[in-house]
Amino acid sequence: MPIITAYIGVSHFSVLLYKSKNYYAFFYSPYVYLEGVFSNYTNEEEFYISIIELFCKKNGVEFSKCDMYVSGFVSVPEFKASNIKRVEFTKLFDNMPTYYPVIVNDFAFATKFFMISETSFGFMANMSDDVSFRVNKCVYTHLKATDLSSQLSLDREVLLGVVHDKLRWDPNTPVIFMGSRFHGEDDRPLDYIYMCSLISTPGIYDLYLDRANSLLLFNMLNMITEEDKIPLELDSIEHVGTLISGTGVTECLVSSEEDPPNVFEVEKDTLKRMPLKYDTEYRLVIKNKEVGTVEKNIFGGKLGLIVDTRVNKADAFSNIRKFDTYLRFLKD
Amino acid sequence: MYIPIIRKLINRNNAFLERALPTTGDINVKIGDKVAPFNQLGACTVSYNQIILPKGFKPFNNITPNKILQGTTLGRYRGEYIHAPYNGFLDKDSINNQLIFKELGRENVLLAGAWGTVKNIVENKSILLEIYCKDFLLPITCGDMFAGELVVFPNPSELLIGSFLENFTRDVSGKIFYIGGHVSLSVAMRSKELNLTTLLAGSISKEAFAFAKKSGLNIGVFEGFGEIPTSKIIFDELKNISNRFVFFDVENHTLRVPMPSKLETIPVKKPLKLLKAGDTVQIFQSPYFGGIGTVDTIKESSILVKIPKNSNLVEVAVPNFFVVV
């Protein structure tokens, strides 16, 4: 019997239809149920089932013949249909293999032991009149910012909350970013800058991005079936690269079997990127006053090596000109 | 692509409306009766005010506890005389054993407020009516449920709203005011000063909304935050129903307007619709936030929309729009 796992985010809805290790499909809807908009003619259950039925039809599966498990951020709606079961949000991080999972949306940030939301840092109170997009997003949570300043304004609030609460990051486990903030197929450099900015603890980090929430959905599947159904290679997970996070001047040496050693220095208070080949293994040696002198083997990833020596990482989110220079660093 | 449907206005032919007495009383109708808005469904006697008298209060012996006229001295507390603020009677709180001065009960008549049929009755308490109605969607609401006469201002400009408020709000009790396209903080504050209880508008500023929540003003907004005019499809209907008795339902995000006869309805089977050129959509993207237009072209991740009074097509990204049905 096919199994469906679904995750209802703040501004998107992601679904996995699983038949076997060789046949599975992901789907995401950029729309979620909005109480103030749809409750006059439909309900949450009918709304989500309508979306899933379309997806099942496309994949030649009958929804009524599937078992479905649903989770969501942070509460999970009640479903009356007998083939739908709920999975609490707090359970989603259990037994997450290999990665340190981070879920981010436009209003909140969560890891296994840490969560902040707009309410913890006075979201409404901080807003000025020119940010009606942000206020409207409280009602129409699915809305997508189409201009840079609106998105930066949302990101900044969450970032300030994370910085304020002094979250300690663990450099020894690869970090994977998921959630509504990163959903979709956009290849947006601002997403990468945001990821780098959220990591405030000095260290060398292996960064991954899961725009389809595939790991979350497969992990839910594993919890239910109690056997490992996660395929070894998930195409939906993007290896972003390696981040060196530490203030002050940073000296780097990067070498591989194919390329000659490359030595470079990154000045303080900046963000730099060195492109590397995606699947190639490199030897990295760095020297930084906060991180120390570290030698490590790394794989290139999509962006390669990112060196972030910024002191105040939230600054650029209120200064578009500054942010634009960082965007150029990452694009080059 | 499939897009969710937004229903800004729904005609219903079998909606239910509960009419309840504030306290137990008599019900004058029976199941199956046809009623009109001014038909009396029931009545009860209600004491609207009461004062809990402090412990140590000593009532005078010469007063008649079951009928005390306004101004009568009730007794003394710490050397101070306490007078009856209204006609009332003395009662005792059985739990705290404290004296209470209650206002004499006034007759409360429950009117139907709608055309409909009595479907069910909770003895001495409430009546369930089946009615015809128009339900207006209010995505943003705050306050409490309220029923009253709808007063519609003709979409005055920000400057004129003040003047409308001063001139058309002499008798505000039991009224719901549609005050125009936008509620600013100054309008919300002036409304509160004039004792208005319920305001409807196309949009609201976040400061005005925060003020309304804090001060207990009931608010219903048809579009969103910011300066967004009320959609034509909403305002064209509203102006035809001024002075009608309507129901502001905060929890269900609805303004319910009872209608005298059966309405033409549009059945919607699923909450999603396969988008086609020619469909009507509402845009939630700056600078046309709240605008309603017609789909011209459908692209992979956006659509081009034709908006009235705008010669150019407007590009709107998915998911910043809904289909209007």
C-alpha cells in the first residue's frame, strides 16, 4: 500500500508519495489553508486532501488506498479521514540521520532543542508603516516576497531572534536547512547568505539545503514503518558547500589531487566565496583567531568554500547596498 | 496550474442563524413558523447592572430591599453613605455571602432579525432559524460577535471620513458602520470617542488594528492591511443593503446579511480550480495588493492579469493570487 507523508509549513505544503525505494515522488504546494480566507466555504481537511488527490491522480494512485501521515509547524490539524494519522512536530527531529536539522520559515526558526518565533521578539511591535507586506503576511501566510527588501525585512527579524538567544551551533555535524523559507526551486543567492548569517558560532560547517523537505518527509516515513526507507542518495538535497564562520582575518589553503594548492587571505568583516568542483575532495587548512588552526577534508558543493568573517551578521539585512555586495560575492 | 478559490461573497439558501435570549425567558414561536426580521421570537427580563457591596457595608433598616429607587441611600460603609445609582433591589451572593445591589430587570425583546423558518428551539433560551443570506468574507477581524443595523458610508476619502463620522453617528447604539476604504489610527480613535462599537472597512493600518484590539473596538476588514480600497464586487453589494440588520461574526470571518428570498448560488465542489485565461483573480502583490482582475496569460511561475483602469498587463508571481468565485 502506498504511503503518503506530508508536512504543512507556515507558507507551503510538502508531500512525499512512497511506493518503494525505487518509486517515490515529491510534491509541494505554495498554498496553505488560511483560516481567515477559506473557512467560509471549506475546512483544513478538505483543502489539503484536494491538493493531495490531484498529486495522487498525477501519479496514478488512488488517495483512498494510501496511508497518510501528516505533521506541521507547529500544530498539526485534526483530520477525520481514517487513513490519515498525525505526527507531532517535536517528533520530526527524532533519529534524524547524519544531519543537524534546521527548520526556518518567515516567522520562526527551530532545531531539535531550540525554537524561536515572532512572538518572542515582538514581531508586530517592531514594524514600521512601509512594511505592509509583512503585516499582510500574518494573514496571507503563503505570500512570497517579490522584492528583496520585503524578504530581507522578514529574514532580519528571525535572524535577530536567533542571534539574541545565542544559539550554539555544532560544527561537527553537517547542517541541513529546511522549511517554508527555502521551499521551491528558486536558486536564490540570498538564501545562501541567510543560511551563513544564521550560523553565529565560530567553526567550519558543512552546509546542505533541502528545498523539498525530503529528509523530513522520509524521516517521518522511517518513524512509521520502523525500517530504513531513505534512499542513500536524495537528489533533492543540495550540498551547498563549506562555511568558515569566524571574525577576524582568515588564512586559507585549499588543495586537491587535481588542482595546485591555492593560498588566500580573507580580510576581517566580509563574506568571500571560493568556487570548488562539486564532487571533488579537497584538503583545507585554515587559520583564524576564533576557529583556530584547523585541517580538514571537504567536498566542493554548489558554492565551494565560503568564508564569513562578519562581526554583525544582521547588519546587511537592513542595508540593501551592503547586502548587494554580498550577493555579488556569491554570484561571482 | 491549480489555484485556491477565494469566495468574497457567498449567497446561501440554507444558512443557520441562532437567536438567543441573554437569560432564560419565554419563547413565542414554534418549530416550522415563518418569521420576518421584526417578528418577536421571545422575551426575558434582564438586570444589566449590579454593584457588589463591600464587606462591612451596613444597609439601613428602613429601606425596602426588593424595590429601591434611584438616589435612595442604601446604607453606610466606613462612614460614607452609599446611594442607589439606579432603580434596583438588594440581593445576597450565596457563595461569598456578600450583598449585591442589582438594577431592576428591564424587558428584553428578542427579534428575529432575519427572514426565515424556525428549525429548532432550546426551551426558554434560543431559536435556530434557517435563512437566506449573503455572507461577506472578512479575512481580518477582531472583537466580539455583534448584530445591528448596517450603516454604509459611500467610500469617502480619508479626509471626509472624519466629517461623515461627526455627522452620521449621532445615534450609534446597535449599529455597524462601513466607514470606507481604509481605517487609519485617527479614524479608529475618533470612532472610539464617538462610542461606535463595530467598524467595517476595506483595509486598516496596523496601528489602527492594534488600537482596536486594545480598546475593544470590533473590526472587520474586507481586504487586508495597508491602504487598500474595498473591491468593487463588495462595495456594490454593500451600498444596496444599507440600514439592513446584519450579523458580524468574528470567529467565522463573516458579515452575514439576511435576505428576504431565495438567492442564486454558485456551487463550489473543490477548494482548488484549474486556472484558465479569463478567470477572475485577486492579487496579493504590491503595488496592486487587493486588486481584482482577469487572467490574460498563464506562465510557468507567474500570470499576466488585466486590471480595470490599467492599460498594461500586470505580472503576478505564484502564489500571490487566488481565483475569485
